[in-house]
Amino acid sequence: MAPELRHLRYLLAVAAHGNFTRAAEELHISQPTLSQQIRQLERAVGVPLLDRSGRTVRLTDAGAAYLPYARRALQDLAAAERAVHDVTDLSRGALRLAVTPTFTAYLVGPLTALLHARHPGISLYLRELPQERIEPALLADELDLGIAFQGTHLPGLSAADLFTESLSLVVGDLHPHAGRTAPLSLDELATVRLALLSGDFATRVHIDAHFSRHAVRPDVAVEATSINALTEIVRYSPLATVLPDALTRDRPGLHTVPLDPALPARTVTLLHRESGYRSAAARAFTELAHEWAGTQHPTQEHQLKG
């Protein structure tokens, strides 16, 4: 018999877990059924694909060679199914999008509203993920697009620059620097009590690197894993934070204070898999994301495209 798609899915699950029991639980089938199906696959290809002799199940050399093709076949099938259901007039469709946490606070809302206004038939499946998880998910065809920061990306990904994001000190009405327009030196900043994102956020890593380069030890009173929590803390206390300037737009009670030297700007990029099928929904979102960026940052967008 020829291998069937379920055999490939079962092989990938066992290889991922290194265990028949956990793989069977994920697949919602019994362990004996899973073992039988894997043996059918091995008979079909003519060689053992799994080494069952140890405490964990491992791929044989033949299995390691076979697995990438099995994964690619499933990815291509999923892309084919999306292509069949993809309607070029955008009367319906689906978009799988992931963004890094910073963008949920100021970018996701406007882009989602624009997408829904232009193409109400497109369903959006949105995930908030760190950049180191977005890139593998794009390569695994679990996502259509990702919004992250410019840098060295995994092979097989393509990045299109959208705009440049700047960061400043953000304070509330109760802070003594509220309304200040003169730049705040980093020596002065060292005396300001801060509420910052925790160290697993790319924004915090960016901030800490800037402080370290200038030998500044910030006074961090609060660490949080939520940008909305930080803005509320700053709004109702004399603490300050460091966040993208865009977060203060249309938010009463929040003020930006420039820093001297300023934090390096970051370029926001739209990521996609180079060899992946690009649906009409993904192409439409790409177009409106560039359009929105050109509206909000007209000079930057012109420079990035030029």
C-alpha cells in the first residue's frame, strides 16, 4: 500500500514527542492504533523509520531523511487547500497573522479595522508571539505573515520594511517631568523610578542595551509582562516607563519626554515565507499595511521604499 496523509501526520507526531503515548494523546487515537499505523508506513517505504530500542523513540537514519519530505508534503497540501478556498475578489478568505507584543498596543487595532473595512469577508486569526517563535512558525507554514523587527532573520524568510519606531520616556500627569519638552539626560534618567517590561521582551532588551552602552543603572521599581499594565501604572502613579512613542497617541494622561542620547530607532518589518503560497488575503493585508505606514509615517515610508 502507498503511504497516506494520516501516516505522515502520525510520524511527525511521534518524532516530535519521542514517545508513542504522548503522540497518541495529541492525535486522539489509541497507542496500539498509532503503532500499527506507523508499522504500515514502514512496510510501505520498506525500511524502519523509528528506533524503539531506547527509553525514547528516535528517528533512524532513514527516518531522519524521510521526515523533511513528509513535513513538506503536509505543508504543500495545506497550502493547496487554502489556494482552492482562496477567492481573489476577497469576498472571503483567511489570514493567519502574528505580531510581537509591542504591536498589540498600537498597531493591531488600526490594521484590523482597516482590513475589516476593506475586506469584511476575510477572517483574521491573530497570535501574539515573541519574534523567536514567529519566524519558525512562518517556516512551518503555521502563519501567513508576521510583524516584527528588522534584523537577521532565519533562512527562507523575506522581510519588507514598514516604518521606523522610536522610543522615549513616558510619564503620566502626576510625574514631575509631565509636559517637559527639553531632552532628559541619561544621568537624570538614573534618578527616575521606572516601571519596565520584563527581560523576556525584545523592547526591554533594546532598552537595557542602550543603558549598558552609556553605563547607566536604571532604578527599576516595577517589572511587568503587559504593556497595558505599564501604561496604567504610569497614568496613576509618579513612576515612568520607556515605550514606543506611538503608544501615547490619543491616550490622555500620558506624555513623552525625549532622552539624550536617544534610544536607537527600530525598523518594523512584515515577514513571510519566501517559498510559501501567498493568498489574496495575505497580499491584501501587505498592501494595506504599507498604506497605513505611509499615512502614519509618510517621510519614513518614502525613505524605506526608496
